[in-house]
Amino acid sequence: EVQLVESGGGLVQAGGSLRLSCTISGFTFDDYAIAWFRQAPGKEREGVSCLSRADDSTYIADSVRGRFTTSSDNAKNTVYLQLNSLKPEDTARYYCAANLRPIFNYYSDYVRPDLYDYWGQGMQVTVSS
């Protein structure tokens, strides 16, 4: 059974940093894509990043480029989302999701929620002003 377990969320002041972790179990950490999404109350879900080992690509949303980065530690079966220079508008519930046979035809596909089969439970990130 594929499971995604997230950690690292919490409360931080504006300008601060957090590192979110998504530890995956139940499949071989080989060709895959792991994306991070977020959703704030009253807003649509937003794709934040994607790390795709299938084609060695990384996607970062324009809204967070230059502040957020994604990386992985294959030995730990973990993908990270580093959040720097946080702003109050980054406050949201953050989710990681996995696509185990990713085929992305368009750049926007990297963060299409319907292409991801497995999701973590989500965790809250709150940035105070």
C-alpha cells in the first residue's frame, strides 16, 4: 500500500522558513513524480512544485519561485519542500501527492491534481505578519 506521510508544518513569522517533508512508502523509489499542492480557505487548490524523476524535471509555481525549492533524498524515500521568505499569503494547508508512472505532455501537467493518485493527509502552514 502506497502511503505518503507529511511533516514539518507549523506556525512561523513572516520572513521565516520551514522545511516540509513527504516520506513515501509502499513503492520503489524509482520513476515517480512528487508534487506539492496547497489550499487556503476559500481559495482553489494550487500546485506549488513537482519533482519528477521520470524525466529529471522540476516545476516551481511562479507565485513561489525564488522562495521555495524542492529536493529529494532517495535513501530516505523523502521529498522536501523548502519554504523561505515566507509571506502571510503562503498560509494554507499543504499536501504532497505521488504519480508513480508520470507522463507529462505539458508543463502545467506537473501540477495537475487529477494526474496524482496518492495523497498525504495534509498539514497546516501558518505565516503570521
